[in-house]
Amino acid sequence: MDIGTFWAALPGPGRKALEDAGTSVLIKQGAFLMREHNRSPQVYVLRSGAVEVWVDHAGERVILDVLGPGDLVGEIEAVDGGTREASVEALTPVQALVLPADRFRTVLNGDPDWVWAVAGVLAERLRDANTLRVAHFPDDAARRLGTRLLRLAARFGEPAGDGLAVRVPVSQQDLGRWAGMGRRKVAQILAGERVRDRVVVARNMITVRSVDALHRLAGTEPDDPDR
């Protein structure tokens, strides 16, 4: 899975313009960049670290995404001026470029090509939301979990032996909140034949020994038992 980021899509002059207009900040682990239903006139470009995007649903945390370096936070509210649709919380220490939403819009208006970087972010997130919807009808919990794990591996995976290490504190419970299932169901899927011992979710790190196994779980590659 290849996830393009806002920063990677933005041409060099656009990056320089945003750096000149914004301020570099360091955000502590556990701090909120923004809170659901509040009005916050700021946009963040993440440079390092990870944040969790979540909403409160009847007292339960529902995770919408986990974002990392190069990702954009607050772009929807910058476009429509509305209240925050979700809370954004730092999972790790985060370094980010922050600037007021109106200044963000002014910078991007400097060149029409720069706006396409934001459009790309919105399009990718819409595609991901559609992927989750499809996996609900009919219900396919394994596929939903597989797509979430692939998303984490694409954003945060670092080479480790023959596989990848995702050094972000996302627990089995968090994965369930993101994929729409309970922690027990997550554990059941991870213990199943398709991914057993190939994907290990431990405290503060996910070890992916076989990316192919994740693709099979997510239904993005043919199910080949020899791989």
C-alpha cells in the first residue's frame, strides 16, 4: 500500500512558502492538537511523530486514522471554516509546522498547483473510507483489520530483518476501535492461520514479518498459501 502525503505532493516552492508562513512546534505525547466540536483556526503539517484522529461515539472512542510525517491535519476545517469533526491527539512526541487556517489558504492560493496537494489528501482519505464501508457489507472483519495494519505499515514501517517494525503505540484495542470490532476479535484474527506469527502486536510496536500476509488479510492480493 502506497500512501502519498501532503508534504511529498507539494512542490518545493510551496513547501518553502509554508515554512516561511508557519511556526515549528514540538507537541508532547498525549497532548491534543485539536478537539472535536471546537473551533480551532490552525492547520498542522506533521514533520515527525504520530497522531491519532478519533471521535467520541456514545462515550466510546472511535479511531478514524493514525497520521504521521508529511500528513496534514485540520485541512477540512481550513476549507469550510466549520467546527472540528474529530479530536487529534499526539501518540508520540510530534514535531509539526503550524499556521493559522487563513494564512494556510493564502499561501496555497499563491499557485493553483499547490491546492492539488490538498485535493490529493482529501481524495486518498475518501478512498480509504470507502474501503472500510465495502468491508462492512457484507461484514468482513479480517479485511478491515488488514487494511488498518497495512496503513500503519505504509506510514510508519521501518525495515527490521526480513520484515517491518511499526514503532507506534497502537494496541489491539486501538486496532479494534479503528476497524470496528472488539479487542477479542482482533486477537482472534491475529491468531488465525493467515497471519499467525507473521504479525505481532505488542506494546509500543507492531512487528510485520510478512507484508504478503497482510495483503492476503486485506484482500489486496490473491490468496497464495505458498507466499
